[in-house]
Amino acid sequence: MSEVLVTAKRSFYFGAEVKTRRSPAFTVSEHEYKQLSNKGLVVLSSDAKVKPQKSEEPEPSSASQADQASQSQTATKSSSGKTATGKAQTAKAK
């Protein structure tokens, strides 16, 4: 996806900032530009240049497909108030 340089036509919030007609030009993605432009909020800046970004190909997963992670075990309190780890515990009776 590429980015374009735009200028605000009207005041609006963009992220945590308020963009106004007096605000300097700022970059947005092409998708954001289309949305903002359809609402009449921005126009392409007079010195608009398209900046190519990294390709959006998904990165290969580092996790092995064959080896699944084992389930984690959490400590839980039993009704007697003792902490159990989830494993079967054997009680020695004498």
C-alpha cells in the first residue's frame, strides 16, 4: 500500500490530533485518503508524492506446523485450600 500527502479542507480529528485548514500537509494511506476525501475532509496536497511502502506479503510463521505447543498448566486452589498444579497428585496413605 502506498501513502499520499493530503491537506485538510475542514477541521476533524485524525488519531489523537485535530487537523485544520491551517495544519501542515500530512500523509495517509490511499485507503484512508479515499475515506476522508469521500467525506469532503481532505484534498491531495499540491506537492503530493506517492511513497511506496513495504510489500504486504504475509511473513512466514516462525512456529513449526508439525510441532504444536503444549497446553500450559496453571495453579489452582482446591476446595481444601491447597494449591494444585493440574497434574494428578497421589496421596500416600499409611
